[in-house]
Amino acid sequence: MRLRGMILGAVIIIAGLILSQGAAIAEERPEFNPLASIKENFQVNVGKRISVRTESGDTIDGTIARVGDHNVHISKLTGKDFYDAIVRIDKIESFTFRAR
């Protein structure tokens, strides 16, 4: 009887961990509105990972830190541990994000 109770308790704990992890993953997924401007999409997704392509052809991968009137602050750049970037919003050609 005691063993059954322990097994049931372990199953409940594991199920809770799995469900909470799934919820955390779902919360991290960016939500973008194709009818909104790039600035509005950035503002809604502060803290999410994106990849930005500028007019000059440069690609910047990182996390949206802050969004200003004319610039976006991208932190935690991929491959550049100690660097951040400030990108002019009007110079962004496109951006990509993990949707699934």
C-alpha cells in the first residue's frame, strides 16, 4: 500500500513537471501580427529570440531587450557573448523567429 502511494505521488510530480515545462515553452513562443508594424511586433515580444536582417545584408541573432521610437536593442547575440546591438528599425529588412 505504501509503495503504491509513493508511486502515485511520483507520477503526480512528474506529470506536474511535464505540464509546467510545456506551459513554459508555450509562453516563450513569440506572437507576431502581420498587420502591425515591425516596431509594434518587437514591443509585444520583448525577451524573445529573433534573427534580424538589415538593409546592408547583415544578420543579427539575439533577444529583443528594449524597443525605442527609432531603435531596437538586441541583447545576448549568438556567437558574441559580451556584445549587444542597437539597430535602427527603419533599416530592418526582415526578421525571423521560431514559430514551432
